[in-house]
Amino acid sequence: MDVMMPEMGGLEATKIIRERQKNRGEFPNYKPTIIIVAMTANAMQGDREKCLAAGMDDYLAKPVRLEDIRTIVERWGAIAAATESPAVASLRRPNLNLRACQAPS
């Protein structure tokens, strides 16, 4: 989640998502576990705490380092995969034959 988005910042957007998750009757597509990771170029003292207080799960400061991305994916990837909706899971094609899609040599 970009913290400094135009029109609606990431903090506000996250708060809205978290509120909608609590109201499953009105918002059935908001699954209970949505992983939100803050990303911002304004890495100031206290920003991480503000993001976590808004309901974000983790925080990345720009410039992003490959090691930081790897840590985030390792930390949250299994949780996100385990809570994937059936509709999204049905879109996956695990047996995709990439050779059939390549142009002849």
C-alpha cells in the first residue's frame, strides 16, 4: 500500500479496508486476512508505527532492497496463500506448458 497515494492516502485506505473486513454482511468479498504492507519514500521516525496503528501488517521504506522484499514475502506469503479465495485459486494454471507458447526456433 502506497502511503502517499493521491486523493486517498494509504493510511486512510487501510482503515477503510479493515472496517469493511469487520462488516462481512455488507462486504462479503473482503476476506478476513488481507495482508497490507506499507511502502513509502518518506521514511521518517514514527512512520512505521503510524502504518501499523492504521491496520497495516508490515512496512517497507524506499529505496526498497531485495533483501527487504524477500523478508516480507517469506513472512506473509504462506499466510496469504493459505487464505486465498476459491475464485482466485481457480484462476491458477499450475500445469501451464510454456514450451507450447514459445515461437519456433
